[in-house]
Amino acid sequence: MSTLTNPNVPKGRPAFIPLEANPELMTTLIHKLGVSEALQIHDVYSLTEPELLAFIPRPALALLLVFPVSATYESHRMAEDSQTEPYTGKGDGEPVIWWRQTIRNACGLMGILHAVSNGPARSFIQEGSTLDEIIKKSIPLAGAERSQVLEDSHGLATAHKEAASVGDTPAPDAEDDIDLHYVCFAKGNDGGLWELDGRRQGPLRRGDLNKDEDVLSEKGLTLGALKFLEREGGDLRFSIARWLLGKGPEHTGVLLGSDAAGKTTLLYRLKLGETVQTIPTIGINVETIEYSDGSITLWDIGGCDQMRSHIRFYIVRERFLMFLHDCADSERLDYSIEQLHTAMRWMSEMGCRHIWILLSKQDLLPPSERETIVQGVRNRFESELAQYQDKHYIRIMDQPGLSAASGSQLDLVMKEIRETLQQTPQPSQKSTKAQVDELEKGPSEQELVDRIKKASMESVDPDRFWTDFVKGNLDSWDHYAHLRAGYFVLFEGLSRGSSLLDCASKFLGRLKELRRQNPEKFRNTAHRTMTIFWLYQIQMAAIAYKVEKKLEEFPSRADFWEILLLTPSLMNASLWKTYYSKDLMFSPGARENWHLPDLQPLPPFKGTKLGAQPSTPSPEVDHYKLPRFAFSVVQKTLSSKLRRGGVVKQALAALQSSTIRLRASDPSIPPYSETQAYFWIQLIHASLRSLDMTPAQSPPAFDGPVTALTFDAFKTLFDLTGAEWRRYYTQKLWEDISARMSFVNPDLKALPNVFSSPSQAKVDLARLRMANAVTHRFATPSELPPREELDFNAAIVVDEANLMRDGGLNIGIHASLLEYLHRHLSATQTDKSGPSGAAAAKTALDLSETLGSTQSMFWVQQAQISMATNGSVTFEEFVTRNPQLAYEDLPFLYYSPELWWSSEAKQVFMPPDRRHLSSVVSQMAK
């Protein structure tokens, strides 16, 4: 006898051969039991992808889950059943009919019985059949008596044995122990969603469904199957069978036509019988329309030209085409004709036979001119299609008043299509699942390489492409053009100091402008996550190419097609599916904000890994030590609101202190010289000033912000060697003790206030080096800046904080953030333990409203450890003793920008993906 802890039917009870989870066998079984042939069972390949759910018509009357019994399932079942009394319901008033399973290995049969005996499915049971007799005998009985009806039914046992004895796999013995189980979800007479399982205490009502909602509706899945899967930890080892209305030959067609021709309106007018409000299609709409003589499945493929270029992959030999033309849009007749010729070429390539051209939206034409306009359009189409008449079956449907929106004449059109298709012998077709698997698999690497070579041969040179892209004059806007434009925007951004995420914003901005200029061609809707994903993949490919070719500089725009050849997977427009689920990628949040992948992490840039703690670089004895320091000082004077004199004074003091400290351990380091330091500051300031000159005065100047310029790019622009001082100073004066103590003017010639602007060749080379340096900065950071730069930045932070009087938080100013942290954490500071945990937690929570969880936790942790290391200190001591805190790029030593700026990092604390956080941060600056 079964118990709560062991609901399985004990040995000695009647046993059936386990039923294979095979839709064809199950369909045969229900027909033998007396269910109308209008009801069938089909596989469902996904519960979350609308494209796959749309393969079969609705409503779905019941859903079966077939799954291995797990500890999680058993634990949940026992907990829920322990609070439920055994079901004793009976009579005609039951919302569902339920049988307890008392036959061993009959859970598949129980699931089927529950599916076809409840809700609308019961109306498909034929009078006097085996199943009809079982239900009539069972309704007035309860509990064990009801189950006995099943045990006593000879017709049930015979039909089940015949079905279970055949199949794709050998049938097991009836007495074998089977660990697979079936659960049925069905809609009851009360409008509720019911979970029906013969091993439970009774039927379980999971929630209410509206009249128009079935078990595969969003609510039905949320209340039923998806909650079941979630409880199992997302384990998708389920074979899913679904019950559907409809039988007869199935034909599949593809809807084509220019955007706004009414394809989606037509699809849902046929499906729902009413006009629905539609939006531009992103992706695919697939619906099956049932008729008395069979069904027709229509694929409406939308999106930007990138998607349209892939429509041909949905045009296969067995499918027909429906081409819609908007008769009310006379200005786009030529464009519609162009699209039609493209469709005809695809038909020829794939061997398709049938196409119907629908002259739609006639209801929008002036009644007095309607007949003349439609006839003129028909004449134009007939003329254009004459060349194809001997190869294809072509019909122009121009019935008076034809309109997808109103539905006028659509019945006649669809009847003509069905009759024609049914008279045409159909070649053997792949199963729907096989077609889906083939599409999901994507093109082979060789196919991708061939596409790259073909696209490269047909494309214009880089300068022409960039000009056409900026002006919106591109001939084609397919996936290759998307990638190429993305790389060019990425290169332009990196070469001007922008991060990848900044480049994505610029790309989206350009696309927005292009949509404004030419909405017909650039129909992409802005999608931040998709844009950043592709730019990330492109940047990774560029870095891989640079490494493979052993290039010193970042690849140029001319290298683009070779970058693709090295990483041909970029040409697979479905590459994102390897990382993102469709649920996430097509969510409103992913469209508006950057989201991390949910299937697998983005691959790291070549050479990056979760490494050790960062450190400052070893002291350098080179010609660029002082110029590099002076360069950072001048950039700070240009970006800070502090007076230039004060910034320079702090810089000289920081350099002097750092030099003295370094010389104490290494006397070979040159002594501090105020003349040398100030000379380089003046020289670099004069050089950078020349870049701010207008093109009319000195073309061509570097057009990026000088505050974002990297030192390597600066060296390239001005041929900096580190020995420029020799033009202005004799070596004797340069190294004189007096020059060390205070600044001494040059003794050879005076420094100019400005230099000549660099040549275009130098600007181009500097951009390559900028892109190289910025990529390295964000993709593979390894060290903190030299100690003198850290000390200088710390001193500037202290001065900037002194300028802020209100004590508020301005996250745009780093000094404001550090002052805020010190003020709030020092309130509970103790010399031994640092700030209290409660104070740190509250500070992080308050900051998270502005910075997000990860950023607030990171900076609070850094400040907390620094204060615990140094004890109770003033703000100045807090910063100067921990100068790494003044380094604004400190987070990127631990976090990639992609993680740091993600929506996930804003919502919850995310651990670093580059380095583990040190427990003693103060050691980093020593």
C-alpha cells in the first residue's frame, strides 16, 4: 500500500509496461481509447522561446512534464502532501476528475487520462468509447473505488499494452523499477490551473487563469511548469508533450514585403480574427492557423536590414511565399518592387515554387481612385514578374478592397492558397524539430569565412565606408556592415581615449541619427546590451589579431576584414545566443541598460586572468620618467578647478618627497631637481596648448580631448625623446646644484609658449597608439602608477576637498567621494579596530542608491581597511597615507569595466573578476 513517504504502487499490484514519452505513440493510444482524431499530442521544444512555442496552434488543453524523480521533487512533494488531506471528491460538480495511481508503472497513462478527461479536452471523447465508459463509471465514485475502475478496464489495459509494446526504444518489463514520472497541468471547469499527479494526495489548484489563457500562456506557465522547473533548480532534463487541436496537412509560408506593409497585422488577423495593434517586428513571429482542411504556419521575420538579409535562410524548398504590398504608399512602390526581386532571387536559389503577391491596404485608398490605382500597381507588378513566370507559380491577389487590417477578402486569398498547395505533391519534409535544430546550429566556420570574403570583395575602401556610414549613404546595412561600422566607431573612440562602454554610447548615438536621416534603411531599435556585446567581441578579435600578427600598434581600420578572417564566428549573427538567453536579451532592461550574460561569462581578453595584488612599478631610470610625470601633472591642471600654480606646487613637493624616499634605498636614482621637473612641465604644457589651436591656425591638430591623451600618443605627436632639454640647457647648468634647489632659466634659448601642430601622419600614428594604450588600460591593467604620481594625486584630492564647503556628495568629483567616506566612517573610528561594521554597512547602503551596490561596497571596503590600518586620522592623513585611494582607476585593477558598470553590479555586490581584493590595501602603496 502506498504511503505519504512512499507513494509508489507496491509490488503485487497490477503493473503495466512503462509508456515511452513518444507523442506519436501517445496519440495512437488516446485515439484507441476513444478520443477524436482532432486531438493530438506534440513535442514542445521550449517553454520560454516564443518562436518555438508558436510552431503549434492554440489553445493548449494540457501540458505533460516527463522527468526523473529527484530528491528535490520528493522533498517538496512530502512537505506539501503532509499538509493536505486525501482527496475524497466525487460527482458532476468536481472542477477536475482525478484518479490515484494504483497500477505500477502507469504514471504515463495517468498523465494522459488526466489530460484528456478534463476541461475542453473531455468534449473530444466519443460517446460509448472505452474512455467515455471509464469517466462515467468514475464520476460518482471516490478514492480507491474510482481507481478500481481503471484496474478493471480490459479496454484500457489492452490499448495501453499495444502502445507501450512499440516505440523507438525497447519496451522494459512491467515489473521493472522506473525512475521517470509524469505530471499533468490542465485547465479545470472552474477556470483554474490544476496539477494532476496520481502519486499525490489529490489534485492541486495552482491559480486562476483568465478565459483566454491556456496552460502555455505566460500566466499558465508561471503558475505551473516554470515554477516546477524553478523548484528543480532549473534542471531541464524534461521531455515535454503538449495537447493541441487540429489535424490535416500542414503547410508553411514566409511573409515578405517592405516594412510597414502589414505583415504582422495580416498574421494576427488570420490567427485571432481581429485587428491588433502591432509594433515593428524584432525577431520572428510564428503562428499556425487551423482550417477544416489542414493548417498553415506563417513566419513573419522582422527587425533591421541585418535580420532581413538572413530571411533567405527561412526560405526552403517546401515553403511558399506571401508578399504584401501597401497600395496606399505610392512613394515606396519602387522599393517594394526591389524587395520583390530579391524574394524572387531567393526563390530561384532555394527551388521554391509558389508565391502570392497581395495588393493590400486598399481600404486606405480614395474610393473614387481605388480601382485605377490598384490596376496600375498590378500592371507594374505583372511587368516586373514576367521574367519569372516560366519558373514559378505566381499569383497577384488584387481582390477589391483587400486589406489585412480589416480582413476584407482574406478568406478568399487563404482559400486559394490552401487549394493550390493541397493539389501540389509535397516532397518529404524534415520534422519541425529538425528544422529548428538546423537553424539553431548556425552556419559552419567555412560558410562564415566564405561570407567574409564575399562581403569584403563587395565592400568599398575604409575611408569611403566611414564617410557613407556617417552620412547614411551605405548601399547595404547587413551584419557585415554592422560589424564594420562597429569596429570603426570602436577605433575612433579608443583612439580618442574612450572606453568600450563609451564607444557603445557613441555608436547608439550615431545609429539614432542615421534612423532620423534614413528610417527606411536604418530600422534598428536601440539595444544597449546587444551593442556592447558585439563591440566587446570585436575588440577581443582585434586584440587576438594584434597578438597573432605580433603588431606593435592597434589594428587599423584597413585590417578589419583580416580581423574577421581570424575570428570568423563574428559573422554568425546568432553568436549572442551562446551567452544570453532570449528572455534576458529581449527584456526591456537589456534594451535600455548593459546586462551581463546569463548563460556563460564573456570570455576574458587575451592575457588577462584573476591575478595577484597590484603593485607600483619598479623605479625606472630612463629618459621618460620626468616627462611622464610632468605629462600627468599638466593633464591634471587642465581638468582640475584648482589654480595651475597650486597644482604644480603640489606636484613638485610630491616628486621631491618620492625621490628622497627612493634614493634612501637606491642611491643610483638621480637626485630631485626643481629645474628639471619644472622644465618638463613647461615644455609639455606648451605642447598640449598647440593641440588646442583651431584648424584655421594650424591644421591638422589632434581632435581628441587632451585630457584623455595617453603619454605614448603624446610622444608620437611631438617626437619626444627625453633629451629635449639639451636644446635649452647646457649639461653643466642642467645638473648644477643650484638648479636642483630652485628653478633656473635656460642658458641656451628660451622655451616657446607653443609648438607647431603635429603632421597628419603623426596624428594617425598617435591614434593607433592611443587605441593600443586605452585597450591595454581597460583590458589588461596590471600596476598602479608610480608612487610620485600617487602622492601627487593624493595632494590634489586634499586641495579639491578643501574647496568643497557644503560637505555634500558629488559623485562626479572623486575628492567628494573620499571626503564623504572619511566623514561617515571616522565617526565610529577606533585606533584598534577601525570603523564599526554598522557604520560601514550603513555608509555602503546609503551610497548604493547613487553608485550601486558593487561600487559602494568596493569604495567603503577600501576606505575601511585603510582607516583600520592607520588608526584615527584627519582627512588629509587618510588620503596621503593611502594615496592609492586617490587613483580613480583603482577599481579597474580588480574589475573589468564590463562588470563594474553592469546592471547586475548596480543591483547586488559582485566579486571582482580580475584580482582578489587585498585584506591590507595599505601595502599596495609602499
